[in-house]
Amino acid sequence: MTVPNFHAEAVKRRARELGFDACGIAAADQIDPEDRLGTWLARGFHAAMKWMAATSEIRQDPRKKLPGARSVVVLARNYYSPSPAANERAGRVARYAWGRDYHRVLRKPLRELAAFIESLEPETRCYASVDSGPVMERSWAARAGVGAIGKNSLVLRRDIGSWFFLATVITTLELEPDAPATDICGTCTLCIDSCPTAAIVEPGVVDSNRCISYQTIENRGEVPDSIASLHDNWVFGCDVCQDVCPWNRFARETTEPDFLPRPDQASPNLDDLAALSEPQFRARFSGTPLMRAKHAGIVRNANIARENAGD
């Protein structure tokens, strides 16, 4: 029996109350019938991220993560803030990592929303995740109408561009789904043309082996010289494909204080980073996204940036 639409409306209303900028709903079935993920994995574009292959089947079907799943609720939370002043010796950090770790910030409101959904009907169960579980968030965002997948593989919205986090709640509660998003890139190829390492190999497909974000965050080994020389002064992540996206002219500042930039984190001094001991690294960046790259990764990235600057 189909659950009345007022449940979907109630979920969206509660999501707004909890601070989310958008909320959409999709039916919980196969999200990747064309096996695009499988093709991406077969081409080796996941690099050393073996967990992507290990969880591919669960990623493609939420019912394998939560048996009895009927709906997927997709949330967006804007994190945009203007760039702070930086000196010429500063490294660049991806905008999403300028403040507190977003997993920690979004965990509470997401859990509250999941609890609210579970209260709507007896025996309702939920699985909530902020991009840390085996969920194809971007594909679900497109299916739920939250945003269209751009040629840089990120989700785009007409009202706030692409500077937002995604979170999902898979639930056994049947909720009325929204219409899927439609393409808003058109003929624009600015992101593809501007990628410093040509990592966007075709519209919507990124080769992680060439991606600065992958190399500066996930790669635990040496960065190939041919890629490192193109990193410029990026020490954590990369925003080039978002910086050039025309839809980001509509970006508006986040209302979440924890996402605002910390001066020594948004544009850190390269010499200071390269000289950090591990205890200093932990003291300075604990509770922030930069912990993902680990001490060795940040020091390595800082030294690459210094070499690119001619030091």
C-alpha cells in the first residue's frame, strides 16, 4: 500500500528545519542499471580505492544495504564561503575542508531526520550516511531531483551551484518520489577544459589516477612526477572544476558557522606545513577534513607545492 504523500512533505519540512538546503526522494531500487560503476572500475579509474570495488554491488542497490528499503531521501547542505586573503607562500585547500569536518557537523541533524522518519510509521527502519557508506550519493541526488550530475561528475543546482555536501537516508518507509533532475550543463565544457591534469576523461567520468583531489588525499604513496608537477600549490583536494563552473556564480554563503574558513586551514603557509611534526599536525587539524590525508600526506603535498613554486 502506498504511503500518503503527506509523509514525504513532512520529511522535507523536517529537513528544512534541521538546516538542509534541499531534500529529494527516490524509490529505492537499482540505481545503476547500466553498470556505469562497473565500467569505471574496470577501467581502473578508482586507482587504489579498493573499497569501491569491494562494495560495488551494495552501492548499486540500496536494498542490499538495508533489506526492505523502499525509499532514499537525499539531502544537500551548502558549505560555500568566499575565499579568505592568502599570501604568496600559501597552499590551497579545497573549499569543503576550510572548517570543521562535515561528517561531524552533519551527523546530528541527519540522525535526527532518520529518527523522525522512523517515527512516521511503526517498524520503519533507516540507514543514514554522509558520504562514508556504500551509497552512490550523486546518482541518488540526480534520481531524487536534488541536482543534475555535471560534466565534472559533481552535482549541480541552479540556485547554489555545486558547493554543497550530500547525505542520504535509506528507509523502509515508502515515500512519494520526486521527478529526477535533468541536464543543466548543455554544451559547456569549462570544467573539462580547465582540469590541470586532464582527469575528466569524458563528460561525467573522472580518472582518479590523474585527479589532484585523489592524489593529495587518498594516495598514500608517492605522487607520479608527471602529475605532481601539475598540482600547482594544492595541498588538499582541488576546486578548479568547480571554480570555473558557471552555475557557481549563484553560490551563496553558508549559514553553518562550522563550515566557515579558519585562516590557518584555508590558506596554510607551505613552509609551516612542510615542517609539521605528527603531534603538531594532529593538534592543528584534529576534527577537520585534513586528517583524511594524514600527516605524511600533508607534508608530502606541501613539499610538492614548494617544488612547483621553484623552491
